[in-house]
Amino acid sequence: MKRKEREHLKEDPFQLFIGGAIDLLKKYKKELLIGFGAALVLVLAIIVIGIVRTGSLAGENTVYSDALTIKNDAALTVDQKIEKMSALKDKGGISASINLFLAALYFEKDDFQKASDTLNDFNSSNPLLKSEKKLLEAEILNASDKKKDALQLLNTMLADPKSQIAKDFILMRMAKIQVKDGQNETAVTNLNKLIDEYPQSYYSYEARNLIKELEK
């Protein structure tokens, strides 16, 4: 074996690795610096976005909390609640419930047109708020003597697996509207469906009593 080959075999593999790595760093120094800079900018951007989103969510929660406090304040009249609620600013997230609460307050005042107009200004991707909007729309239709439209909307919610409103509640609400509309047989069908499918429901006892009254 030649002398140079023997000397090469005696070299430390780790030293060879380090030496090669240093050579690569020297060769691609500019490219590595650019890549590192881009990665640093990306990390900083993610941090800034996180901070902004955290602040935005905090603002959303504050507005929603204020709206909920006004809505549940028994010391305020409906008109006072409307005035205070109208002063709050919708930030596009859960604070969009402001318009939902406002619509409910107008509905409480029997101002169905104003309630409907306010609901038209309501827009949210939150599944619960979207379901609450549909429910209030149905109540406005019912109160406006558009029972057929109200029942159709409730029936759509009943068939929608994404609806956040309890199915037993929808069935009971439909049955009560049908009773007032003279559709007793259809009401009994829905009440029996409620009892059969939701025997532990809060409304099952009420459903049984209502069936007895209708079948007298």
C-alpha cells in the first residue's frame, strides 16, 4: 500500500466531515444567507400575525361580552337595550351576534319589519349563530302570519345535520305552530316523532300532554 493511501486511512472521518462542511459553507455562503434571511422573515411574519389575531380575538370577545350583558340586563327597557346595542361595533366574528341580538329585540317589540331588516345585515360563519338566525327568521315569519313559510324553514333546519338547534325543540315548535294553524293531525305526528326519537327530551312530557288535548 502506498504511503499517501496509508496516511489517508489514518485521517479522522469526523475531521473530514467538518472540513467538507466548511468548504460547502464557503462555496454556498451567499445562498445560505439568503435562505436564512427568508426563513427569519417568515418566522417574524407568523409571530406578528399571531399577535394581531390574539388582539383581534380579545376585541371580539369584549364586544360579545358587552352585547350579552346588555341583552340580559333586566334593569333596561327594550328601547334602552336597542340604543346601547346599536352603539356597539360589529368586528365580523362572534361580535356579529350584535345584529342577531338587535333583531331579537325588535321582534320583542313586535316590529317584525325592523327585525327582518336587521337580520339581513347579519352575517357570520359561526354555525351556532347561523342556526340562531334561521330560527329567528322562522319566528318572524310565524308572527307575520306566514306560517307556511315558517314551517318550511323549520323543516329545513330539522333535516339539516349541521343545524345547531336541538331537533326536539324544532319538532315542538313546529307542532305548536301547526296547532295554531289548525293542522292538528300533522302536529300529533311531529309530537309522536319527538317522543319516539327523543324519549329523554325536556319536551317529551309536554308533547304527551299536548297530544292528549288534541285527541279529546
